[in-house]
Amino acid sequence: MNLLGSVLGSIFRGNTEPPPKIRRRDTVLVTMEVEETRTKDGLRNYYIAKIEELQSVLGEKSQDVRRLEAQRNELNAKVRMLREELMLLQEQSSYVGEVIKLWTRRKF
């Protein structure tokens, strides 16, 4: 279990050094060592693939966020323009007679 813990620990820390060797020459232990090395490479490749996949998803989500922010800004500008138009429409209008009087006073 100690050897497995050191292998997993080295994978997560990013060490590329091989796990500590066992001094005994027992065939079972040598076989376990080879399997653990394969497991180490397999886990490393799995996590590298998983990280790349998640980075691509993150890039897509970031693009979506930027697109939605731009869309929100456009809609906010339209709303602002419509509010101003409503305020102008709700202002009290001038009487036509008063406008004509002002125009006649001016010299064109």
C-alpha cells in the first residue's frame, strides 16, 4: 500500500521520477511494479485527457459568456433609448398657437 501511495502522490504532484524500487527480486513484486508503472502512465494519461477536455469546455463557456454580455449590452442600450422616447412622449406638449406666436416674433 505504501508503494501505491507514493505512485499516486507522485502523479498528483507532477513528479516524473519513477516510484521507489523494491529491493527483493521476487517475481510477484516485479510483476506488481510493472503493473503499477502501467497504472501510473494510464492514470497520468487519463488525467491529462480529462484536463484538456475541461479546458476546452471552459473556453466554450467563456465565449458564451462574452457573447451573452454583448447581447445584454445591446438590449440595455435599446431599453435606454425607448425610455427616453417614452419620457419625451409623456412630456406636456405645447399648444400650436403658442408655437406660432414664437415663430412670428422671430425674424427669419
